Amino acid sequence: MAEVKITKLTKKFGNTVVVQDFDLTIKNSEFVVFVGPSGCGKSTTLRMVAGLEEITSGDIVIDGKLVNNVHPKSRDIAMVFQSYALYPHMNVFDNISFGLRAQKLGKPEIEKRTNEAAAILGLEELLARRPGELSGGQKQRVAMGRAIVRKPKVFLFDEPLSNLDAKLRHKMRAEMKLLHQQVQTTTIYVTHDQVEAMTLADRIVIMCNGRIEQVGTPDEVYKTPKTQFVAGFIGSPAMNFVTGIVEAAGRGTALKTDDGSVIAMPKCLAKVGKRVTVGFRPEHMQLASTTTKPKSAISVSVTPSVIEPMGHETIVTCNAPFGEITSRITEEVKLRVGRELQFHVASDKLHFFDDKTGKRME
Ligand SMILES: Nc1ncnc2c1ncn2[C@@H]1O[C@H](COP(=O)(O)OP(=O)(O)OP(=O)(O)O)[C@@H](O)[C@H]1O
Ligand SMILES: [Mg+2]
């Protein structure tokens, strides 16, 4: 277990900057998830922590020790990748204990640690099998076993579940969480899946173009995204955005969108004349036909174009003059493509972003 302190970390490949001024302190025992779109620099950052990628500038300190020039083997970390690269000719026991034998630990110690790891991961019955005789999830657990037995200071995971099908992914995600509760090892976990990030992380680091957009608990990044990018990235289906100019309307204000629609704004953080983007989540849209309008709310009329029943809820993609809007309906109501719907969104569920900078307006 250890604290990992990353300061002003930057990586260039030739003239291209792929990670810039990355600043983050990961606390002892913390589970931190790096999330962001493909190519934003997640793996590169993780590989620099592992020592597999040279640093252009900045510092990495693990457990109080500057490791910039320390060999990966001496950093006391264990990394699990997307491809688990098990040795096909070795059985599970030998695959898990491989690193320990390389460290020349005594046989009783190797057996003790391997059996412990196998027990944590539920692999006791499978120790004599070879990788070819295992399911995807079992192989994944063996790869994790190999990391656990080394009792490293830090676990680094790079999309460890992305080779698994949806159901198994869900199961392994829960196991991953349970594992961390048991071993409490400081963990950095990379994924581009925001659901994985939300469900696993103590804190999420959202990256975009090599930079950190926001660091926060799952609750913080969901409720108060600092940028429009974070707002659109976290949450599924994604947040709806409507952009327009703030106008005076009676005693209050309204948003005039590019197509000329006018949406009355009960509460608006922006001055008249400013161009803003208003965001609201599909799950915060209340059907006007089944709910009373909250005291302070906006109303939008939209026309469903695609209706996707999911059993416990229905995802409805709608057209509106000001753009496409997605809503999430949990009530039992009859919906029809083309039949207009009216929604309310309570003002405390609205997010305002400066259209120029993409920053949240507080
Ligand atoms: N060895 C390399 N030489 C040049 N460019 C590289 C190299 N490795 C990575 N890059 C570039 O650095 C950027 C960040 O890559 P990285 O692998 O860190 O992204 P990522 O966030 O992990 O993406 P993904 O979700 O697709 O795995 C990308 O634009 C990539 O093309
Ligand atoms: Mg990657």
C-alpha cells in the first residue's frame, strides 16, 4: 500500500504532446479510475507510472520515493493489461506463482501466497488446469492472481475487462470491487467505459486530449460536472444540451436557440446577451402528463422518433426544433412515434455552461 504522487507529468512523442501537466495525488488504499475517450492519454499516463514509458518531464513519487529513473521491476507495482498473456503450457498454479518463482522465494511461501490468492479469487478448484481450459472470466482472475501474489504497493489496471462479454464484465466488475475491499491496495484503473468508472472508483479522473478535465467522486462528477465535456461523458444516455442566447423575457429570462425557439428560463446564471449551453439529463425529464410541474422548471415539447423499451424503463429519442433530445421514462405510459410529448425539468437539475469556454457557470 502506498501513496502515488504525480506532479506536472508530461509526455511528448516527437513534437506531439499526449499528456500535459498531469497533477494528481492518489491516497493510500484509494481506487482511482482514469477515464476518457480513446487516445486521450490514459494508457500513456499509466505506463509512465509503471515505468514502461519514459517521462518527458514531471515527477512520479511512489510511497515517498521518486521513481522517475527507477526500473519497472523495482517500483513494487503490479500491472494487469487487457490481454492477460497467460503462459498456455503452464497450469493455473504455475501461472499465478510465476513471478514469485522468478523472485526466488521459498517453496512454502510460494504455496502460501498462491493458495491465498486462489482463495480470494475463487480459483482453488482450477489450479491444475491450463489457460486453454478456462473461460474468459477465469483467465482474467488468473491474471489478477498473478498481480495479487506479489503483494505490490500499487495495482495498475489497463482496461482489464474489455475482452469480456457484457454479463461477465458486470460480474468481474463486482469481483474487482470486492477484491479491493479485501486487499486495500492502492489502485489505478484505466477504462474508457464511464459505467465502470462510476461503479468502481473512489475518485474518477476524467481526461481529454492529454489533460485532466476533472477529478472527483462519482457523485461529484455526475452532479456538478465542471465542464460540458465531463457533463456529456459521464451518464448514460448522455446529458442533453441546448445552446442559445440569453434574452430578457418579462420579469425573467429566456433562452433563444439558433432555430428561433424560445425556452423560458426560471433560473439562469448568465447575463442577457450571453451565449450559453443548458444541459439536462434524460433521467431528470419529467413527463408533463403524469407529473405536476415543479415550482421552478423549464418545459420542452418534443416529438419521439425512436422508442426503446428496456423493461424497467424506456429510452425515447426525440426531435425538437432546437436539436435531438433523449429522455428516460420509468412510468407506464403509452408512447407513440410522432406524437408530441411535453417534459418539465426542475431548475435544480439544469446545468449551465459558457458556450465559449465549455466551463460550468456557478
Ligand atoms: N509510441 C507512440 N508513438 C507515438 N504516439 C503514441 C505512441 N503511443 C501512444 N501514442 C499516442 O498518444 C496518444 C495517447 O495514447 P494512449 O494510448 O495513452 O491513449 P488511451 O487514452 O489509452 O486510448 P485508448 O482508450 O484507445 O486505449 C494517442 O494519440 C496515441 O496515438
Ligand atoms: Mg489505452
